[in-house]
Amino acid sequence: MPDLQAIRNEALLAGAVDPTTLRFRIIELDKFDGTILSIPSEDICLSDAIEETARLVRARIDSHFCLEPVGFIQ
């Protein structure tokens, strides 16, 4: 499992928004042509998105996954 605090620190040091304050969707892409295959999750926090994506990567070897920010936690 990736280190959530390390991800957060890297983003902040690079001048980005704190990723722990964002909501994400997971996008599944075909590994060979890049077409969107599915959106397994629409609105989840960073830690849940990382866990879910790790599970999906192990289960679907012919896909790439992208986390896309969709909103802020207020």
C-alpha cells in the first residue's frame, strides 16, 4: 500500500492542493488503446481511492487506472 502521508507531502512540496481534501473517481482504461472501460468509483476520498485502485490493479491486468479529482471535501 502506498504511504498516504508521503503522497500528501510530495503534493504539498510541489505546490499542489492537499490531495487529502479532494474527492476522486477511478477511471479504468484499456492498457493497449487507452479507451475508457469503466468508472468503478465516482466520489471517494484519497485513501479509499488508493485502496480500491490497488485491488483493481491486481484483479484486472489488462487495464490502467487513473484517479481523477472531482471535488473538495468541505
